[in-house]
Amino acid sequence: MKKAQLSQIKEFQRYRNTALAGISRDPKKFGYQLAQLLTEQGYSLRPIHPEADEILGLKCYKSVADLPADTDSMVIATPKEASAQYLKDSITAGIRQIWIQQFSETPDCIDVAEKSEANVVLGRCLFMYTNPHGVHKFHERIAKLFRVKAR
């Protein structure tokens, strides 16, 4: 798998009406923390959760098909077994800016991404590109030390 280039990441960041597949109701879980971060960063977040009506004060949508028409980007931070379907549904819905959170990608995701005209960010952690703090700030510094461009 080829990791996303910085130009792909910058392109993704231009879009702010962002859906999030993989949000959690548990504040200790990655999906919850990611939703907090994106909201703090000024994204108009549209979480997808098949059971919850609201998380973090944000209205939840049951599926990609239920998202508002102006949704222009998608973050997929789901378990691997759900990622490819969210990717396919996003592309079908016309979403062309898609970030598959590092370790959520599968060979099927990679295949779909390579065949799509969408900008699909693969192999990167979104926390590293959104003004990281805490452990993610440490990871950013390590990446810079080893000349891996994190921003």
C-alpha cells in the first residue's frame, strides 16, 4: 500500500462538511476523540452511527445515504471489516474526499481507492495532521526526527 502524499492530505483538509464513520459514545475510544478533535478544528461534523441519535451534541446519521447533500468529505475510522463498504457507499454518494484512518484500510479498500477518481487518503493518522497534542504531538516529532513529513 502506498501511503498518501502531503498534497492529498492538504486537498482533503480544504473540505469541511465532513462525515465520520466510526464515532463512539465512549470518551476513551478513538472515534469519540477524533470527533472532538475535528469539531475543535472547525469541521462541520456529521457522525454516522447506526444506533445513536446524538453524540457530543452532534446529530448522528444512520448511514452514508442519510447524510446531508452538501457533505463533501468522509473520515472512515471503523473496524477493518466495515471500511470497504463505507468507502464504496461514500463514492456512490458522490463524496470525493475520503480519509481512511490508518489501520482501518483493507486490500479491498486499496483496490477501490486505486480504481476511483476520489482523493482517498490511505496509511496516515488524521491526528497527525490536525494540530496534534499529547501523544500525537510526540508521534509528530518522532516522524520529523526520522524525516517523515507529518505536515
